[in-house]
Amino acid sequence: MNSESHSNKRPHILIADDDTDDRQIIKDALSLNMPPCLYSYAEDGEDTLDFLYHQGRFANTSFPPVDLILLDLNMPRKNGMEVLEIIKKDPSLKHIPVVVLTTSQQEEDVFRTYDLGVNSFITKPITYESLLSAMKILGKYWFEVVELPTETS
């Protein structure tokens, strides 16, 4: 979504993470490094799918399409792997870029997420300064460098 082709649209980022503090820190770090975005939050895997499918507590809500999903792997009810698999198998969702942002450093998680179709895998930085740096790079890459698919009716 480069600024020339989508200058009037605020990017919509879904942060799917069961840790309230992590969700807020990720949003704050992105906000410091990006133009204004719309942020939505999901508290676990089921909540993430409910948001994407406009069901459950999101059944009567209206929001623009999601441009990027930041997905934690270690969530209750449905873990990030399960959510990723569902997203990437669904023709109506598979075009949405998914970036795994997790504490996991297990090589098997990296391989499995890429096998399932993840667009990027990032291990959550330990320090706030490192997180700021990672979110600056992430924001620049996904919203200034690459061209994202646009929602078609």
C-alpha cells in the first residue's frame, strides 16, 4: 500500500495477541513510526476469526478491511498456527498479509508458519528500543515499500 496509490486510506492493522500490554506496546511502537493507522485488537484465536468473519462480538460492527494482521502464536482457544491455517485456506482472507510476532524462537515454528503461508516471522524483541526499531522497519516495509492487494467488491 504505497502512499501514491492509497494516499487517502488509513491502513487497518489487526493486532491479535492475548497480552493486553503487548497489544498496547505494539500499537504505540507502530504509531510512533507510521502515518495514522486504524488499529483493531483480538484477544485470542477465536476472537481473531470472529473479527475477520464479522461474527460473535463483532457481528454487528462495521470497519474497513484489514490490511495487515500481526499474529501471536501463543494464544488461548485457538493458537496462532490454527488461525494462520484458517486464514490462508480461505479465499476471502488469504490475500491479507500475516506477520507472526511472537516470543517463540523455535525453528519448527518458523518452518511451520512459512509452510502455512505466513508473510513474515518476527520474534518479539525483548527491549522497548528494539521493538520500536522492529516496528519502524515493519511499518516502512508493509506500508511504503510493498504493494498490497486492494479489497475488491
